[in-house]
Amino acid sequence: MLFWKKVYRGFSLEEFNRVKSILKTNRIPYKIKLYSVKDRLSNDVMLGASPAAATPAGMQYQNQEFAVYVKKKNLEEAVFLCNRR
């Protein structure tokens, strides 16, 4: 995404929603992107990784990784607001 910078990327739906809410409240335009862990793990296996290493017994993970991007000119403000607690 040209001219857009990542302000958050992670697996926490709670944190993802918190970041979006902060940006919306402060009228900072944002875009979201979802990454599928399942697709990435299957690609790793196709490229030679062990399927057992990709999905160890008892491993509990979410199937989505979330990312939030803001325009480059809003990055500093967005990071500041999202890091305040």
C-alpha cells in the first residue's frame, strides 16, 4: 500500500478493534488487511517445512492476523494515540 503505513499488526481481535476505534474517534482514515495463518502455514509446508512443526499438538491459534494502516502523514499521530493507555 503506497503512502500507507502500518500502525498495528497482530493476532488480537481486541487490540485490533481498539486501534480501529481510536482512529475512528479521532477521524484518522485507515485501511485494514487480514492475513490468513492457515494459508501461510500450508505455504510453509509446501516449501519444505515439517507439517508437525507448523501445527504442534495443543497449539491454539487464531486463523487471522490483523493489520491496520494509516496514511503516511497521519502515522505519528496515530501511533501516539494508539500507544496511550
